[in-house]
Amino acid sequence: MEVPPFSEAVARICARDRRYAPDAFLFLHEGLMRTLKNVQEKEKKPRQISGAELSEGLREYALDQYGPLSMTVLNRWGLRATRDFGEIVFLLLSAGLLGKTDEDKIEDFDDLFDFDDAFRAPYRPKPLRRLRKAPAPNA
């Protein structure tokens, strides 16, 4: 089976499965490449990454690319939970665009972190510390 170019394969996937925008696939692919590069630079050897490592890499990539708008952008593309990262990975696997091991499963992406905590919390204002009342002057 000949593997079609990435954009063509994504267009085919999106034509039959409308859960995710084409940009979600591009985001995942770019985030995957960045995460693999970071892991390989750190460990000095290539290896496959886990669903948890990819999800964390995608979290970092989204924050770097979109900052406080990360959750808004991801939600617009149909990404609302780490399971959605896995759904896209497995759609790309079924199109022959990614490889996997026998141990890889969609459940590897379930509930790895909460999107609100990951993408909104870092930008929320910190609560102000209450100042202690100054002692009353002696009269």
C-alpha cells in the first residue's frame, strides 16, 4: 500500500470522520516531531515515545505556540481531552502515516491531564496574599 502525502491523507480522514479539524492533525504531527526531537536530544538515541510523553509534549507545544489561547484553539479543532490526542494518533495509524508497537493502545491517552488545569490555570491570576494588620498603636 502506498502512503499518500500527509495533507492528502488528512483530507481523506476528515472527509469520513468530522470530529477533528485538519489543523488538529497538523498540530499533532508538528508536536510529535518536536517531542521526538526533544527526547532524542536528551537521551542521545532514537526511540518510540509513550502516549503520556506525547501528550505532555503536545501540552508544552500548545502553550509555546498559543499561550493563553491554547485551550480555545485546541477546542476549536475538536481537541477537548488527552483521549482526543490518542484518537488522532490512531486515525493516522490507520492511514499508514505512523507506526506502532503491539503494546500501544488508545487507552494510553485516557485522562492524562485536565485541559483546564493544563491550558488555563498557568494564566490565571495568583491569589493575593493577605497582609497582616499592623498592630494598633499604643494610646
